[in-house]
Amino acid sequence: CVYLSNTINMRFAIFTLLFSLIIVPAKAQRFVADDAAFTKLNTLRIKANHTGMKILGAWGAANIVGGVTGALVATDKEWQSFHTMNALWGAVNLGIAGMGYLGARKEAKESMACGTMLNRYESGKRMFLLNAGLDVVYITSGAALVGYADDMNNPAEWRGFGKSIMMQGVFLFIFDGTMFALHQHQNKNWYKLLDGICVTGNG
């Protein structure tokens, strides 16, 4: 009985050792693979935001230059107002693009856990979707200004402002919609990784 017990204990110890040598490295490889996959998707997300901020910045700069020039050259009050509003929107867009560009560069240098990467991916999508909703408000507000301009003082001025706001809203709707679609396109790849396991800061 003692011999049998020792034999069973020895076999159990050997089995445990073999299990550790075979299964644990396989799990470790899965950890590394999933962690690398998350990092790759996160890098693509950051690059998309980086490129998007460049486009938004270029649009903003073009509106500042074109708006200031147009406001100085135009003799018609409506077009003066149109170009002036474009210049103001351009300054705001350029500022937002600058902050977003710097934020994307900072993110690229960060070391993140998988959960943090996923949270930033989701929050980014929500931000672009919310902005697209606000863009619709800009478009309708601009259209309302154009439509009711004749009922206000200085109708030409209000028509110019309204046309500018509509134009800016249309561009921003296309921009935010495109950015959302680009990130949403990767959705299945992000959530496919949740079927596996990845290394986080806690385990």
C-alpha cells in the first residue's frame, strides 16, 4: 500500500510537471499574442486620429487665410460676413486640431493596459458620433439664419453668417462621420480579442 501510494504521488508529480511545461508556456504565448494584437489596433486608432487632426487643421488654416482675405476684399456685406465667420470657425478648428494632434502624439508614447486601450477606443467613437450630432445642429441653425434673415436687422449680414455656419457644419459632419466610420470598421477586431486573454497591469 505504501509502495502504491508513493507510485501514485510520483506519477501525479510528474504529470503536474509535464502539464506546467506544456500548458503554461502555451498560455504565456497567448498572453503575448493578445497583448500585441491590442497594441496593434491601438496604434491604428492613434494613427487615424493623428491623420484626422492634420486634415481638420488644414481645413482650419485654409478658412483663416481665405476668410481674412475674403473679408478684406469683399464689398458685399453678405460675403464679408460669410468670410468673417469662416475665419472665426477656422481659428476654432485649428485650435481643436492642434490639441488633438498633440494628444495623439502623447498617446503614441504611452504604455497602456488592454482595458485602457479599449476604453479609449470606445470613448473616441462616442466623441465623433456626438460631434456628428452637433454638426447637424450647426447645419440646421445656419439654414434657419438664412431663412429668417429678412426678419432681422441687417439681413445680408445674417445670411452671410448662416451660409458660413451651414458650410462649416457640412464639412464637420463629413469629417466626424468619416472618423467614426473608420474606427467602427475595426470594431469586430477589437471585440474578437475579448474572447481571449491579455496581460493587464494587474495580471
